[in-house]
Amino acid sequence: MKKCELCSSIARVYCESDQASLCWDCDARVHTANFLVAKHSRILLCNSCQSLTPWTGTGSKLGPTVSVCQTCFHRNNNDGAQHQHHSNLDDHNNDTEDDEDEDDDDDDDDDNDDDGSSDGDNQVVPLSSSTTDQPRPPSLTSSSSSSEESTSRFYRRRVFGVSNSSIDFCT
């Protein structure tokens, strides 16, 4: 088992920038230090074999998450499929009743226990309408009439696919 490089607990994430395997608590302590380290990309480690998984995350505090690598997933899927086949033969009549009970439990999962204080730096702010009313920044082209004319010719030439000699400009 990989150990956390700071406290010797079981490692759950790998930070590529720090090249360190960390547990959840140490990851939170390290990556809440400032906004720059909060942007470090971290890879979740497999809960079974602790190899790298395809799951990555960024932010000041990644919550405890169960992740499994593809190898363990396929290994467990094959073992589980054989076990499930035998148990399905015994419990076939009880499956429909269990499914109905599970549907009723989903209503209580929408509770928001988060007080909003821990994710202050992970907020998404919508674009306000006042920013769309602001004037556009100046263009990079010069303001002489010859450059404006050549820009319009280039645009028209590209759009219409005609040569310079066949376009008549009205000035």
C-alpha cells in the first residue's frame, strides 16, 4: 500500500505538480495554502491497488471519493458477474420489491449540508449584462484608411473567392 508522504496514512491522491502521494487530510492542508497550489491537478488513486485512475481533480479541497482503476474494475466485474448470476437465481422474486423501495430513498438525497464557507474559491460567477455593454477594446490594426481598405478587400476576397480586379469599391 502506498503511504501518504506527510503522515504515513493510506494515500488516496497523487499530485503531479508536487510529485507526492497524499491522504485526503494532507491533500486538503497542502492545497488550501493558496490559490496557486489549489490549481494543481491531482489524480485519484485506486482504492484496491492504489494505481493511478483516469479520474483527476483540481481545487482547494477534494472530497473523499471512491475510485477504481480499469484493471480492478474489470477484475471485480468478472468476479461479481459470476456471483451475481448465482444469487439472481435465488432472489429473482424479491428484485422487483427491492427496486420499488430504492426509488423512494432517492428523494432524501438532495439535502444541502454545505454551509458554503469551504468552497469560497471554487465559485462560478456568471457574466453580468453590464460587461456586454462596455465598449470593445481597440482593434490591433492601424487606423489608416489604406489598412482598413486592404482588410475589407481581404475579407471580401476570402468570402466571395474573387480576385482584387473584379471587385469595385464605392468610396
